[in-house]
Amino acid sequence: FTLLLSAIMLSQAPTAVLAACNPSELMACSSSILQSKPPTAQCCAKLKEQQPCFCQYKKDPSLKGYINPANFKKVAACRVQVPKC
């Protein structure tokens, strides 16, 4: 029973880890985008966490300007791609 319960919990773990789409999480990258400073580890982590949300952000008129090739070049060290939506 314990083994079965562990297997069920592990199979559901990835869905629990998914981040909610929250553009304010990207504030960690503001110094990189606005002041062209190298991205911090926290910035890169937040970009990777929010990457599944980029197409949603790109559709939002108030956010789409931030999800563009020019800004992604500023955080290129994070190795996050511009979404193709």
C-alpha cells in the first residue's frame, strides 16, 4: 500500500510544481532589462519558471512589449528563448 501511495504521489508531483502565471515574478529581471546589468541567478530561475506563460503574456497588450527579442537578448545568459506563439 505504501509503495502504491508513493508511486501515485510521484506521478502527480510535476503538476504541483508548475508555477502560476504571475508577471510580477519577473521583477527579478528588471535591472537586467532596464539597466542592461547581467541577469542574476534569481532572474534566470524566474524566467525559466514563467517560461510556459510567455505566450499568454505576449497576448496581453500591457505585457507584450516585455516579451520580445530585444529584451531576451539582455537576459541571454539565462538561455531562455523568445516564444513562438
